[in-house]
Amino acid sequence: MSQTIRLTLKIWRQKGPADPGRFETVAVDGVSTDMSFLEMLDVVNEKRILEGGEPIAFDHDCREGICGSCGAVVNGRPHGHLRGTTLCQLHMRHFRDGDTIVIEPFRARAFPVIKDLVVDRSALDRLIQAGGYVSVNTGSAPEANTLPVPPDRAERAMDAAACIGCGACVAACPNASAMLFTSAKVSHLALLPQGRPEAARRVLAMVRAMDACGFGNCSNHRECEMTCPKEISIVHIARLNREALKAGFLSPEA
Amino acid sequence: MGWLVSLLGSSVGKKWMMAVTGFAFLGFLAAHFAGNLTVFGGRESFNGYAQKLQSLGPILHLFRAGLIACALVHITTGLLLFLQNRRARPVGYQVAASAGGRTLSSRTMPYTGLLILAFVVFHLFHFTFVPPAPLTIFDRVAAAFRRPELVALYTAMMVVVALHVRHGFWSAFQTIGAHHPKYMPWIFALSLAAAFATAIGFGSLPILVAALV
């Protein structure tokens, strides 16, 4: 049964990167519990636009939890309090009538705020550019059985490849570290034969890029894996550490 | 040489140094604990242990130098990591919330670490850098733990060490990449066991000495 609830939103408003920003309190009435969190923000914005106000800027795209565009910190939790869920898939039935909801952008030195809840996550793109790929010759695809991949290994690689690059791990980490994101990429490719030839170069380059972007260091708080909408495990962080040890001390790569 | 500096200077390299030196301290704690047990053998047993340690001469100095080197690396790297991590989020959150990953132990690591440093300095001047005569080490320990405030300080500090061990132990394995579905549950359990062993094993010692000696 659909109900409506009344909410008080405390939303971070920031006109641009140079604006110091502030919280704005917005009272919202008649929020259907069937709405998603972003639909609730849409309703707030539509009302604002009709009234001639400035809508709240937030990132979104697919709204089905697979693109990695959305994400804000809701009551201190990136993507909200529901486990394994992106913000677009968080529904208002998980809130109670009369709740106050504090909505903030992802906070990290490497993720500067562009406007309101929109942050610049291009640091994650720089990490991918540093090594989150495999180099293959174009042309006809090789015969599938020339590269055997055991199913359990494929599954583990797939667990890491589930990363949608939303950056919630960085936002959730007390140190604003990008280790879960980076390790998901390193692990995904290190587990597959296609990724092995560049594994040593990849892990060292990605760690270097991660440090250059100004992310913090991993302290094994595990907030990232608890927050990740794809529930990516810190097992991958251990694999990154292992791959980096091997690459750093045993490979000719520097 | 340049490759080594940049490798150990990277974020993962700094964590490896924390892990390896941390393992060394865990080894030291185990040895220190075994040595402490001789106090229950009485005056001769404990003084004998202390004399045996001293008679090791160059070996003792080698171990001490190793521990000091580990301490320097652990402390400077730890402080550097702490400062870098603070810098990585210049603007904090209005609402501080946890998804359930952080523990009392994990969130207090830098602070318990600094407390332990202060305690170790005090402890060394209290029992180690002291003349062997006229008071023997047994007399000093027995006298110290007749004072309730010192019993309280030592016991409380052992709880602080236990908190540091609780997160440090499993964390060190994770950092060097030793995370395996078969062994990780054991490592987590051992981490908790090591913390309790530290708190109870070391922490009860001043109380027992006060009661028995």
C-alpha cells in the first residue's frame, strides 16, 4: 500500500567549486513511499523550477543501479543506509514520516565538488587510464578454447568486475582511499589470462596514479565493502597488495 | 635503489612497512610475555631471567637495535599515513555514520599507537634503563606494583595495547596480501585471541604481582 510521508531535507548547496557552500533546509510533503530517492529529489526540483528557484544539482543516469552515476551521502552513508544499493534504487519506504534527512556530496580531496551534490570523479578515470585495461590486437576474435578460464576464477573476476565506478568506497572510507575501486580493477584483470601479461605494470601504475590523485591510504576499516552497492569484498584489496608485492619486488617493472 | 624508495614510499609500500614492523612487535610481545612469566617463579627466577638477558651482550644489542629501527619505521610511517589520510578529506561530513566496518579498535589506531609510544618510553625508564644494584629488577617490579596507581596505569595501558593488536594483527595479514577464504576466519579469530591474550596476560600481571609478591 502506497503511503505518503513528510520529510525535512538538509541539503548541501554549493553554487560552484569556489563557493564555500552551506546546508539548506527543505520541508517536503506528500512524498510517496513508492518513489525512489532520486524521484523524491525530482519532485522537489520540479516544484522549485515552477517557483523560479534553482534546482538541486545531482548526478544520475540509468536509475537502475548499474551505471555508477548517482550517489550522495544520505545521513552519513554514501547511497543511503540500505546494503548493496545505489541511491537511485533506494526507495522512500525505507524512511519514516517526519524523518530529517541530511544529504551531502561525496567528500574527498580527489573528488572536488562541482555543484551541490555533483562531484568531479574524473580521478577514477585517471586510475583506469593508468592501467585499468588490457591491450589486445584488433581483428577476428581468437578461438574461445585457446584461453581456458576455470569457472570459479571467472566468477571471482566477475565479482570484481561488478564495480560500477560510483566512488562510494572513497566517500565511505574514513581516509578517502580509493583502494577498493583500484583493487577491483587490478583483481578483475589479474584473475584472467588476458590480464596477466600487463599485470605487473598495471598494478604499479595504478598505485602510482592513486597516490598522485590525492586519495588517502587504506587502513582496513572495511567501510568500503560495507558500503559498495555491488558488495565488492576487500579480498580484492588483499589481491592488489599481493600483486603489488610481486610486481614491486619480483618483476623488472619499476 | 630508486625503485625501492618509490615502492616503499607508495601508499601500499608504507602499509607493508607498517605490517612487517607490526609483526616484529607481535613477536616481541610474545617473547616479552614469556619472559614476564618468570616473575611468578619468585625473586631468583625473575632476576635470573634478567641476568641471562643482559649476558647475551651483542645479541641483545642486535635485537634492541632491530626493535628501535622497527619502532622508528612504524612511528614515522604511521604518522605520515595519519596526516596523509586526514589531508585526503579536507571537508568532513555533517553526519558521521558507519556502515559497520569500523571498530573501536580500528578507529583509534593512531591514538592507541601514540599512547603506546608514551608508555614504552615510561616503561623503559621505569624498569630497563635502571642500575642493576642495589635494588634488583625483582625488587623494583615488586615495589612498583605495591602502588595502586602504577598497577592501574600498567593494566589500563595493556588494554590500550590489546586494542591496537586487535586491529593491527589481522590488518597486517590483509596488507601483505595474505587473505584467503580458508585461513581468513582463523586470522580474524587469532586477532581477537591475541588481543585478549595481551589484555589478560599482560594486564593481569601487575595485579597478580601486587597480590602475590
